Amino acid sequence: MDPAYAQLLDEVKRLREQNAKLERMVSLLTELVTLKHEREDPLEKEFSRMMKKHRKHFLKEKILQLIGQGKPLADVKYQAVDVYGYMSKPSFYRYVKELEEEGKIQRVQVNQTVILQPVPADMLTPSSPLSH
């Protein structure tokens, strides 16, 4: 037998063995991925369901945290939308409007800058229109 032909046969045999090993690896990885998706953590599913249900409240609380004692509207928007990616820009402005309507924050104009400030708790009384 020609030595070059024998070398090609050996190379083909080696490549077939390597291919069989790779196919077994792919099969095992596919099985692992399937098992992982089948065995979801029930606590994680419950947490995810609760987050979806209370997402709006959670995001409004995040806005209140970002405002702190008072920050420019543009800075709060930049952090909530652009830096942290908590929500979209339209959602941010919708939540700010809702927080204003709920009496939890107020806008204050300082020169050309709009500042968001939390409404002090003592200003919220049961008879106050801001408490609703």
C-alpha cells in the first residue's frame, strides 16, 4: 500500500473518532440544557411572578430612591433609564407623573432646571388631596 494513502486512511480514522467524541459532547450538553429548563426553581418562578405583578410599584420606589432629597429631573431620568435601564423613557415620565398625582413628589423650578423633590410625610394627611 502506498504510504501516502495509508497516511490518509489514518487521518480519516482519527477524524472520525474525533467527530464521534464531539457528537457525544454535543448530545450531553443538549441533555444538560434540557434538564436545566425542566427543573426550574419554584421559588425563582414565584419571585418572578411577584416581580411582574408588582413591577410598577417597585419602579416607582426606585425613582423615589434616585430622587433622594431632591435632584434634577434630567439626572434622575438619566440614571433610571440610561444608566440602570430600569425602564423606558416613556415609562419613566409616566411614573413621575403618577408619583406627582399621588402627592409623593413635586416639581420645583430653579432657574431653568426642574428639580424633583419628595413631598415630606408630614404634609400628607388623610384629608389632604395630596395623600390620595
